[in-house]
Amino acid sequence: MSGATNLAYPVGDTVLLMLTVAVIALNGWRLQAAWLLLALGFVGFGLIDSVYLVGIADGTWAPGNVGEGGWPLAMLFMAAASLESLPRTTAVQLRGMRLLVAPALFAIMALGVLV
């Protein structure tokens, strides 16, 4: 694979994590098990994809190593999130910096990955 394709995986994982945190922020930072498990799954994917990217760049990645267990583990977190029931939502008024903090933070993280 090319370097751009390998780099797209951690960037995509960061975007998915950003969307999950945005939903949690828009819900008034009320932590629900389903969203937390989904966020853990995306963090797991981001970590193992980053390890894979560095290993490919260094030439040290070998298929079948212990690190490959991170992908199924992340999928298990996401599967567990699908089993959780979400409570009824209530209307939340969005005011102040809460609208901007999470998107700005993850935009900076995505730029850091690109640099």
C-alpha cells in the first residue's frame, strides 16, 4: 500500500472518534454506555492503525504478530455498543463554547497526524 493510503486509516479513525465525542458533547456530556463503548472501539482502531502505520514505515511490521489482536478487540467494543439500549433523549440547548471545543480539538489532532 502507499503511504497516503496507510495514513488515511488513523485520520479516518480520528474523524469517527470526533463524531462520537461530538454526540456526547451535544448530549450535555452525559456519558452513556453505548457511546463510551463506541468511543473505546474507535480509540482501539486508532491505536492499532497507528502502530501498523509506524511498523510499515519502519519495515518492522510482520503479519501474525500480537498487535493484530487490537482490531478484533476494537470490534468487540463496537459490538458491545450495539447491544446497549439508549435512553430517550431530551432537548438540549446548545450555548457557549460547548459547540466549538470538541470539533476544534479533533481538527487540531487530525492536523497533527497529517504533519
